[in-house]
Amino acid sequence: MQKQAFQALLDKYLSGNCSAEERATLEMWYLTYEAKDLPPLSPAQLEEIRQSAAPHIQRTARRSWLRWAAAAAVLVAVAIGAYMYQANHDRGITVEQLAAGQDVAPGERRAFLTLANGRRIDLNEQQGGIAVDSLGVSYLDGTPVAGAAGTAETSALITMSTPKGGGYRVTLPDGTRVWLNAASSLRYPSRFAADHREVELTGEAFFEVQKVLNTANERIPFLVKTAHQTVRVLGTQFNVTAYTEETTEATTVVEGVVEVTATDAGKPARIIPGEQALVQDNNVSKHTANLEQVTAWKNGNFFFDNEPLETVMRKISTWYDVTVVFEDAIAGEKFYGIIAREKKLSQVLKMLEKTKTVQFMIKGNTIHIYKR
């Protein structure tokens, strides 16, 4: 409808001189115009509006324009309500609706092994972890891992990987225990060399390194290699975070002493309990660490201590195997809180929404984040 024609029809409408057909035309155009930026209605919804308008269209022209204005207002409310319902449906469901429906369960004990010959073995989700020794690979209760026979006969490389929403534990041939977080992998030999022990990590893991002596009664070093650093250990407990999507890798010492060297830099940084080495852009820096926060995932918790929303959502995405989309620019927001990782997704998101800074909408396997 052209602007001039619309104005002329509107003048007739307000003066009460419109025919029933003209009134209907104006009202339906108005409804469409008001909702032009919202998702389109379905044919069934449009028909419902037309049927709602029909009784009003059949009224005589002798009714005052005020009554027609009131009818138009009712129709506008109905239409906008229908449009908003459709818009919210397309946008997703709220955290409350998620909690009341098919909520997202937390991660589980899930992992798989990739043997040197490329064979993949899915590990038992009812077990807590595996152990590698001179007899091969078995679960922690002593049950052999099916398909892994013969791996101890040669020094073959084995990779244990966890998917998003997974986690597992492995005891290495030297007795070192490793807890592997979600979306991580650990590559290790079925037998360690006589003069050194070396593993490769992507993602996050907590290590309890067993002290091992050689024939000269000297400690055999333990090396953890990631994309951007090498961690050298003699016997200690420490956490390494080295996700490929993160720009910074972190090594935090709980017990003992480690040396951290950036891959292309020669001088190592020596860190002691309570300290953390950060590797970024081939530089190593030392900082005081919150050990409770760093090891919270191993102990079954999320611990957010002044963490940026991007980091918080990366952890949630990894543990619940969901995708995260930032619909609004939310810079500088920091979050505090502790919540068990055994909670369902809606419970974690509710805690974040209590800050009154963000709002979540969930559509399928994706969390959409809006600024409140």
C-alpha cells in the first residue's frame, strides 16, 4: 500500500467513513506492518486472525470509529502475541523450560583407546579407569580391556581420548596416575624407556607422578609435552591445561616442583606448590594459583573465581557437550561460584542467570547467550 493511499484510508477510518471492506483492509495491513520485523506467521495462524476479524468486518458503517479502533487494538494484541510466541519458539526455550523438559545431563565416564595399529576400543562407562602394566591393559578392578591384548609386548604408543561430556582415568606403566578431563587426549607408550618417561597431552589432565629411580639410584624424569610447552617433573602432583582452542596453556603445581619450558624457548621456569606457569606467545610467566579452583574439575566441581564468561562457557560447553553462541557482545563480565559437575545443565545456567547480567535461550544442542 502506497503512503498516500494509506494516509487517505486512515483519515476515512478515523472519521468513521470507511466501508467494512476498507476497515478490514486497513486493520489487516496494520497488523502486518506492526510485525514486519518478526518471524512470519504460519498459514494456520493467519487464518485464525482472519476469522477473529470477520465478525468485526460484518458490522455496519454506522458504528463509531472508536469501536473499530478498539477492535483493531484487540487484533493487534492477538497478532503481536502470536508473532512473539513464534519468535520465542524460533529463538529457543528458557532455562526454566529446559529444567521442566528434557534437561541436558552432565558428563559421564566416557573414553576410548586408539592402539598403535589404529584400532579403536570404546572403554566401559561403568568403570572408573584403566591401568597399563606388563600384562597389558585392564580396568581398575582387574578386568582385561577387550581388544587390547598384546599391547605390552612391545613399546607401542597408545592414545586415550575423552569426548565432550566425558572423562576417564589411567594408571601408566610406571604407576603414575592421570585424570583426563573432557575433550582431551593423552598419548603414552605401553612401556617407558629406561632413562626417561614421556607423554603427550591435548586438553586438560591432572597428574600424580610416581617417583622412579634408575640403576644408579637417580630419579628418572617425567615429561609432559603439549603444543606449546614441555613440563619436566621428578615426582609431584600438578595440573596441565592445554586445549587447542585456548591461546594460553597453564601448568599448576599442587605438590613438588616442575620446570616449564615454552616449545621454542630455551630457559625453563621453575614453579613450586601454589604457583602456576602460563605459556602464551612462546613466553612463560609465573603467577600465584588458586589450587582449589584449578583442581575443582578433578574433584567433581565447577569453580569460577573471577573468570570471564567466555572461559566459563567453554568449560560448560566441554562438559555438557553443547555448542555456545554469543548473540550479544558481553565483554568484561566476570563470574564467581562453585557448583557440582553432576548437576544438570539447567541448574548451572540458573546460577549464572542469577547474576542478572546474562540470559540463556536453548535451541536443540545450542545455548544462545544474550545480555540482560
